Amino acid sequence: MNKIKLIIALVLLSSIVIISFLVFDYYQNEDNLDQIEITQANSIITTINLDFQHTLESNLQLEDFIINELNTAAALADHINNTGNPSLKQIKSIADEFEITNIEYLDNYGNLQISSADSIHSKSPSNELLNYINYLKDTNVSYLDLGTMVNPYTNNTMYLLLRKRTQSKGFILIGIKNRNLIELRRSFGIGAKIAEFLKNSDIKYIILQDKNGIYAASDNYLETPSIQSDPFLLHSFSNKSMDTRFSQYRGQKVLEIIKPFSINDDEILTRIGFSLAQIEEVRQSSSERILFAAILTFVILIVLMSYILTRKKLTTLNIEHSKIKAHLNFILSNIADGVIALDSEMRIIVFNDAVAKTLNISQNVALNQDYFNLFNIDLFNVKEALTTKKSILLEKVKYITTDSIERFLSSTTNIIFNENSLETIIILIKDITEQLKVQKQLEVKEQQSVIGELASGIAHEIRNPLNAINIIIQRFQMEFEVKTNDEEFQRMLRILKNEIQRINNIIEQFLSFARPPKLNFQRVNLNEIVDEIIFLMENQAKQYKINIYKNYEQYTFLEIDANKIKQVLINLIQNSIEAMPDGGDIVISTQQTLEQTIIKITDSGKGIPEDKKNKIFSLYYTTKKNGNGLGLAIVHQIVSEHNGEIVCNSSINKGTTFEITLPNSHNLI
């Protein structure tokens, strides 16, 4: 009996001991889970802050570009005013060219003189605008960026810029529709990033605050206390530290993660609310399993109790870690920018989908690979970041993928320390290849526009004396009689007239470039146009022992200005013929997809040196003795007017290929 009691007592005591261990294990797992949550949260908010910081910096560059565009348009309007009274047609032409909503000419007191707007609300300035006008009068400042305000002359909210006139008293007011600016910010701005992160169901809200209030926030969060009124927010903001707290959001318990970041010397506090629903389910599941294990201990041997306890602890931790890791991977896979994370031994532990696609490197190849072995060189300046213990920003990094595609990247390398020891290196990568391409096209378009306007003015000034010279020559022929050597005199007059005509032809090209006519889009079969051009130029090509081959189907329909595209193709084929004085081959091919058509003109000529390829589309640049530098500039202008793209690929002594990409449709009605 005593033995049985002893056994029962031992079983009860063992059960109590094991249950005590289970309870302790439960709370230990709670602590471990909380610590994992905080660690993962720190990584997530650090990554998101870097993304927000990069986005805000890009937005500032975008707004600077818009201001420069408005100022350039204002300067052009001022130039037209200096050459005479501007007409409404001229003003609207500038507005259409720069995609500007309004251009207003004001007198020295702000009263409206002329406007490109279709309807006028008032001809008098508002008090707010009058203050800006008086400020410009009293200072040497040439223009003011007024930002978003109501245009008093049209009663519309716009983004406005005010500029002094240079040669007459008065001002020029330039405005762009506010909705156009909002669409740009929405496409590239912080709002798009917040919406992107909110696609993850675990993120309930995102708030960006500064000392003045909410800087940006998700649509589902409208009110929040100021930083100064909330001690918890003020502590994180003042100490620039990452803090967490549990709070209620719409009846649900959430984990709020708070961490500030800097942008242009301004501090912004990021607050992210994470749902605890899945974690609470895991905790509930853990408590139920612990209860079950406690009951089970009454019927199993004491020898197995220790094994069960250890096994359960390891299983619980692995499950929690796997789920949290899966949540983190899901968030990283949905970030548009590339993210690479390295551990303290420089092994790659995070390599998200975006960076795999950008660098054309498989995740299976990159993960657990040594960073320096994978890239051969320190592509993102990790060594410099480790040495200086500071973030390293690279605005433009050239990268060649394994399939020989050239990409341009911007990157930010950040070091994360844990108690003075290296924990993680996070590299945020953005593919800016298309952005640079668009920026280059805009720069070329702006350069051509400004130079074209200058050429137009110069051509006008040259034409008047040329006409006078031509009249004098005609008078010489009709009114004067040469007593000696009349044949030589008449020959010299013919030469003069021919040279004057040649100058007039060049002037006509200048004027055509400066004021290109509106395109006449029609749906045509491109291949018929190419056949016609080949027929026209085949005899000239044969004189130089040049064969012209074509590679395309019978039909390739798209919407273009046929005459303009003929001009492009004739210019390019003529250049190819001149590049092969000793003969060769020209191949013309077309290829069409659902969205676009690609035209390639390839010759076997001498090629274009690398240092000259970037200049060939520039106005007035030529390598020909008798060239005027207009041909390829006009080609580039016509392709750009078709919303297309032209690229030159060339190798010395191997040949040159011009590749033109055109959209198939321009939404003709």
C-alpha cells in the first residue's frame, strides 16, 4: 500500500514538476516569440523606411524637374515678348509644347494683359499673388516657385511659377493643372508605396508623422495624436530609436512599430500597425497543446516526460520561427525594389524576387552564397559601409547581366549593429534604367526645342538680307549691261543665285526643325512604304555596288505619319550608302508585336566610333564635310513625335544598325 502511495506520489510529483516545466516553457516561448517579433519588426521597418526615404528623395528630384520645365517655358514666353507683341497662337503653342495649362502676361501691377486660357475669371490679381509680385519687384530674384494655389485669373487650383520680364515691366505667370501634378506624385510618390505595403493583410495601417502632424498615412487612418502630445512617440522621435507597443485598432489588438528616419535634415516618424491575429492563434494553439501535454503526462512514463518537454519546446519555436520568417519573406517578395541582406559573415540571407529579376540571378544561386564571390567586385560598396559605419548611397551603378543586358541601378547600403556587433547588412536596390532613358529623352527634347527656337530666330534674320541680295542680282541681270566679259559676269551671277538658294534650303530645314508641322496619323502598311523607298534608292545603291535586302512579311499595319517616316528611312538609308563607298550590303527588316513595331536598318559599313555614338542625334553635329548636322536630329525628332525610340548599335569595321521602335496605335478616332 505504501509502495502504491509512493508510486502515486511520485507520479503526482512528476506530473506537478512536468506541468511546472510546461508552464515555464510556455512563458519562455512567449518571451522568445516576442523577441522574434521585435527583431523581425526592426528588419521590416528598417527596410520600409529605406524605401520611403528613397521614394521621398526621388519625389524631390521630380518636383525640381517640374519647376525647371515651368521656368524654361516662362523664359521662352519672355523671349517671344522681347521680339514683339506675342500672339495668342504663339502663347498656346508654347503651352502645348511644354504641356502647360496656362500662360498669363501681367503688367507691372499684376493686371492681366493676355492669357492662353479659354475663359477668364478676373483680370485683377489676388492679394496673395500681389504680395509675391511686390516681393519680386523689391529683390533681384528672377522667378518664384509659388507652389499650389488658386490662379485668380481662371479661378483654378494650379501649381504656379511667377517670373519677371527681362526687357519690359511686368511678369509672366505659368501654371500646370494640380491634378496632373497629383497624378505624377501618385504614380511615383509615397502614397503609392503605402498602398503597395498595405496589400499585405498583416499590415493594418501606416502613418508618417513629423512635428507638424501627419505627413502621409493609409486611407483607413484619419486621426492620430501629435508627437508632442504622446510621450511614447516623443521618446522614439527624440532618441531616433525603434520602439514597439501593443494598442487597439478598430477593436483588434495590434503591434505598433515606431522608428524615425531623416530626409533633407527633417525627421519623419514611421508608425506601422501589425495584426496579431495569426500570432494570437499560434499562442492559443500553443496553450492548448501544453494543456494536452499536461494531461498526457499522467498516463505516460516519467522517462518520456523529459523527451516530450524538450521536443515540444523545439517544435513550438520552429513553428513560430517558420511562420514569422514566411511573413517576412512575403513582405519582401512584394516590395517593388530589390533587397539583399547579408549576415555578419557576408553570406546572403535575403535575395527577394525584385533583385533576382533586376540582376538576372536566380535566388537558388544567390542565397547562402558569399557576397564577394557572387559579384566578384564590391558592387554596392559594402566594405566602405563597414569601414565608415555609415549608410552608402550610390546614385548610379552600371551593371551588365549574364545575358549581356546593360542596367543602371541606384543603391543604399546600411549597416545594422546589435550591441556594437555587426548583425545585418541591408542593400536596397532600385532599377533606374528606364528612368534614365526617359530623362535622357526629355533632355534631348528640351535641348532640341531651345536650339530650334534659336535657329528659327536666326533663320528669320538671315532671310531678309538674302532676299535683298537676290533682288540686287536680279537688277544686275535686267538693268545693267556688261561691256566686257559678259559670259563670266553671268556665270558669277548664276553661282551667287545657286548659293543663295542653297542657303535658303538650309534655312527651310532649320524652320522645319524649329516648328515641325502637326503629324498626320493614318493606318498604313509599313512594308509598302519600305518597298517604295527601296525602289527609289536602289539605282543610287547599285552605283556604289551596294545590295539592299529586305526581311519582312507582306503586311505590317500601324498608325504613323507616312511622309515623316519616309523621311526617316530615306535619311538612314542614305547614311548607310555613304558609309560604304567601296560597296556592301544593307538589310531592312520589320517585326511587329501586339503593342509595337520594330524597324531595323543594318549596313556593313565602317561603323561609328564609341565616343561619337552619343552625339549623332545632337543638333548641328556632323562628321561629313558638307553636312549641316540636321539629318539625324530631324530623324530623332520625328521618331520622338511618334512616341517612339531610336537606338544606334555600331562596331568599327563591322557595320551599324539603327533600331526604331514605334507604337502600333495612337488612338485614332
